[in-house]
Amino acid sequence: MEFHEIEELPGYCSGMVCCTPKELFDLLLSDYENHLEIKLTKEHRNVTEEDKNEIAALCQFRLEKWEKGNAR
């Protein structure tokens, strides 16, 4: 869900519909990746290759954990 401050529509928000649990997980994982970028750089520098590797490893861990919990 995104919140927008538009003069004509204060408090307006938009959202994305995820039709499957996997779609929702992928969306949340993408947001988690963005969160980690901000956390690691504190928005004071560009993302380094080391940062990218750490983020990829953390996201991969979450993905594997989700897949293990959702294996059928």
C-alpha cells in the first residue's frame, strides 16, 4: 500500500492486489530488500557490491525459509 499526499485527496492511498501467497511474498521480499538498502547505507552513500551481496544472502535466506514452509 502506498500513501500519497495530494492536495485534492489528502490521505489518499493506493494498493496492489496479490492473487497468490507467492505474489505477496515476492512483493514483501522486494520491500525488505529496499529496507535493507536503507538500513545498510543509512541513506548517506550508494549501495556497494558488499552491500548487494549481504542483501542477496539475507533475501535468499528468507526465500528458502518461505519455500520450506510452503512446500507441498
